[in-house]
Amino acid sequence: MALAAGHRPCAECRHGAYSAYRKLWAETHGGALPYAKDMDTRLHVERTGRAEHRAAWHTLPDGVFVATDSGPAVVVGDRLAVWAHNDNIYRDKLPRPTTGTATVLTPPSTVQILRAGYRVQIDDSAR
């Protein structure tokens, strides 16, 4: 959920994940390896000052959070797992639409990184 909220992996406590994220950031954003503060600045803008981000359902990789009528949900294969923040669990599983577009909650930069192959950790209860 941290990625969906606009955060990146911690450079200290999750150094391996941070390094992979940073490398894919450079590949997807066309440049040198970024500093953490530069990624944080961009992610902050994307999560607070951006217009609605929409994308075709079939283009969304696992780990992306989307808005649904039932609440925020994570894409997991051909399903959406709806997050119940009051209970701190994934409560419902919905079929992933095959047509149309989704309202994407995950910042666009992180969506690009997930598409490029970043391996996101998804709780077993969402599967």
C-alpha cells in the first residue's frame, strides 16, 4: 500500500528493494540514477497535485491500486482485491474488467516502474 500512497521503498530498511526501484526509475524516466529526494519530490507532486489518472485495465500491472465502487482495490492477476481500511484486510475480490479504463490511485511514476518489472509484495489475503 505504501507504493500506492506515493512512497518508495526505504533506502535503509529495504535497501535491495530501494535499489531495484531506483534502477527502474532511471530506466523508465530516462536518466541517471536519481537521488531519493528527487524521487520523493516527483512522487509528492503526482499524489497531491495531479489530475485524475486513468489507464486501460489491460495495461495495469499487479500491485497498482485503483478506485472501485466498493473502495480502493489492488490489481492481482485477473482480480481486484478491495481494501477495507477499518478492518485492515482485503475483504472482497472482484473480477478485473477486461474493457474500459480504471481510475488509478498509484502515482504514474510507480505504475511505470511496476510495468517495467518491479516485484511488488502483495499480501496473501489479496490473492
